Amino acid sequence: MVKICCIGAGYVGGPTMAVIALKCPAIEVAVVDISVSRIAAWNSDQLPIYEPGLEEIVKQCRGKNLFFSTAVEKHVAEADIIFVSVNTPTKTRGLGAGKAADLTYWESAARMIADVSKSNKIVVEKSTVPVKTAEAIEKILTHNSKGIEYQILSNPEFLAEGTAIEDLFKPDRVLIGGRETAGGQKAVQALKEVYANWVPEDRIITTNLWSAELSKLAANAFLAQRISSVNAMSALCEATGADVSQVAHAVGKDSRIGPKFLNASVGFGGSCFQKDILNLVYICECNGLPEVANYWKQVIKVNDYQKNRFVNRVVSSMFNTVSGKKIAILGFAFKKDTGDTRETPAIDVCKGLLGDKAQLSIYDLQVTEEQIQRDLSMNKFDWDHPIHLQPASSIEMKQVSVVCDAYEATKGAHGICILTEWDEFKTLDYKKIYDNMQKPAFVFDGRNVVNVGELRKIGFIVYSIGKPLDSWLKDMPAVA
Ligand code: NAI
């Protein structure tokens, strides 16, 4: 029986290994982590992450060929294939701070593999890493090899949170990069055989190591760039009276462009886009390519601009101050169908409003109060470290309350900011909400989920990203 061990039981390690276990009954899969609480949660009824369809799979495989454990060394020693899916945060200090990837966790995982291994191993980079990381990992492993052979493969993960299981069941592609030596190609073949249990052969792409590593960074940069492109257009739409949804629809009909990922919003979030682009920028700078670095940097600048612009719209529409005003925040996760808040635009928007002394009442379907308080008091980039290394007790924000339904959040509020596109927010009883709010009552839709016309008929003053402006907002300054 082939044994797989995955180091890192997070948003990637958990779902990917659950699907491998489900699709490959002949493989024993152990997912290990240094976080005791995370492993305990994986072994309980309350999984540590929310992902549609995940719970059923875990329940089906757990204890049969899928195991979650803190016995990291034991499972690594026993495995034939080791996936490394640990955090690769942005460095906060030292060389490359604010841009380069911090490979501390990766390096410590590699050193541990070298320490405990007694048989040949295939080590798979699942985490997103800078190009040429495999070379560094190879050096760590071979200099401590004690005669053991290691093959390093790059197998970046392309799943999207919220649709992770669907994406893993039917991936657009599986990418495997390896050395172009006989040993390297044999390892590529071994990993290919795992995926071939359910992924059609023509969807499994094999490349050299550096192409695989760079493809992941490039794919995320392209995806984020599309969002920043449509968001940049949304600002121009507001200035000219065009409607960004109509523009995106017309543009997306071009088969060379395509319709996906063209929704204007308050900005992109998630653990990867910003981190991976910063990493790409740093690699370009290190390779003497400042023009290329600046080109990609702009994607992040437009994202920051979009978040600032949103906060400015809120404040300027409400008589230039939100001090002491109750603002309902509907949605905190970085997108619907996940409880993940890493780099969610809601953090920046809430911090912006708190800076203007607003009172926030926050409601999200999946995010806990503890998480929200923690996010709002955490320093930039701290979120991307293993949970047990994050600041333990956050300072509770007095201006923030977290409630468990949208009607409570909006009761007595002056304004509503919709920051996540949860389906529920499309079908709320906005008449009831309006009746219970202060007047004039404002809705700032950062995800274009509400029916602007209907809300205006009820009496709301509505701002919806990239849509023709309410007459109330026309004379207000819009610059970020
Ligand atoms: P995560 O933070 O949810 O999980 C990482 C886990 O690794 C944590 O539970 C942590 O405790 C554990 N860990 C860290 N060092 C360890 C060590 N030495 N030994 C054992 N466990 C250790 O992170 P997530 O989101 O799963 O991301 C992991 C990697 O995958 C990152 O490089 C990320 O960029 C990449 N990725 C993430 C995607 C996503 O949607 N979240 C999608 C594609 C790639």
C-alpha cells in the first residue's frame, strides 16, 4: 500500500488529502500538523474549515484510509510520498520584508524530513513557493541524506476556496514539475498515477520544476489582474455613468477574454493573491526586472485603491463623518461559501470606518466573533502564521459588535455595507430593514448583490460599485 503524508492540515492540505483518500482507497493518507487544536478539530464533528462537500468526504474516509495526526515525525518516516502544504507567509522583517516569501515553515519541514527519513522519499511542494525553492529544498535534503534518495516535485494547488471540492474532483489541470533526470521522471510518473485515479490523463500536465513553480504565481497574478482591471473600470464607470456589469458582460462576450472573474467588487482578498503577487514582484526585482515588477505591483495598488475608495464613498455620503454612527457590516469572509477571512477586504474597510470612529455591527454566516476581533486587531501579515503562533489574546474592540443575524445588525443603523456576496443578502426583507434604520438610510453594496432599483424605491440611498450613481452621491468627492 502506498503511503502518503501531508505536512500542513490547512485549507489546502485538508481538502486535497481528503479527496485523494476518497478517490484512492488503496492509498493510506495521513495529514499531520504542529497545531494540536487544528488536528483535534479535523478529528471532531466541527471541522476547522468550512468548505461545501468536505464534511461528507472526511466522515466517509476518516479512520479508514484518512488520518489526522500530530505525530508528524512518525507519519513522515513511514510515507513514500510527502506533500508539504505549510504556510508560506510574506516576510515581515529582514531582507525582502513586505514582499518576499517567508520560507521558515517550509525549511523546518524539510529539515525534519531529512532528520527522520529512513527510506527513499518523493517530496512534493504543494505550498505556493518562489521559483527555485525546489533547488533549496533539494540542497537541505541531500546534504543531510544519510544515503537516502529524495526526489522533489512541484505540484502547486489551483483549488479555489468555496469550491475546493468541486475543483479537486474536476480540476482544469493538475500540474506536476520534476527534474528531467530518470529519477525525476520516475517520481513524476508515481505522482501522476495517484491523480490518474480520477483525473483524465490529458488534464495532467508535466513540466520542469521551475515552470511548475512559476506557473502557480503567474496564474494567481493573472486572476488578480482581471479583478483589478474590472475594478479600475468600475471607478471610470461611476465617473461617466456607464454600468460596470454591462461593460463586463460586453467585454466578456469576446471569446479571447471570456466571462469569468469579471465581477467588480470592493476588492479581492484571500490568503494567496496579494502574497503571491508580492512574491512575484520580489522575484522580478531580484532578477533585475524592475519594469516587470512595477507592472504587477500595480495590480495590488488598484486593489488597495478600490478598498479606500469604498470607505471614502461611505464616509463622504454620510455627511463626511461616521463618528458614533452605527454601520452594519454584512459579510466578513473574503468571499461566499467560506469562513476564511485572510486578507478579506472587510478588514481594511472596517479598519477605515473604525478610524473614522464608526460603531460597527458585523454579521457573517460563517465567521466567528473571535475571528473577527482577532482580524481587526492583528498586524499586517500576522494572519499567515500557524494558528498557535498568532497573537493569542487580541484586544477586544469596543466599537465592534458581532451579531448572528442581518436584521439585528441593521437595526437602528445609519448605513449598511455589503462586503461578502453571500446569497442570503440578495433575499433579505429590505423593506423591514429600512423601517428599522435611521434616516436617511444608506446601502453601500461592495459586491453588487442587491437590486439597486428596488432598494431606491423603498427609500434607500444606494451606492453599488461601478453602477450609475444615486443623485445623492453625484456631488460627493469620489477620490481615494
Ligand atoms: P493554512 O495556514 O490553512 O495551513 C497551513 C498549516 O501548516 C497550518 O495548520 C500550520 O500549523 C501548518 N504548519 C506550518 N508549519 C508546519 C510544520 N513545520 N509542520 C507541520 N505543520 C506545519 O494554509 P493554506 O491556506 O492551506 O495554504 C498552504 C499553502 O498552500 C500556502 O503556501 C498557500 O499559498 C498555498 N495555497 C493556498 C490556497 C488556498 O486557497 N488557501 C490555494 C492554493 C495554494
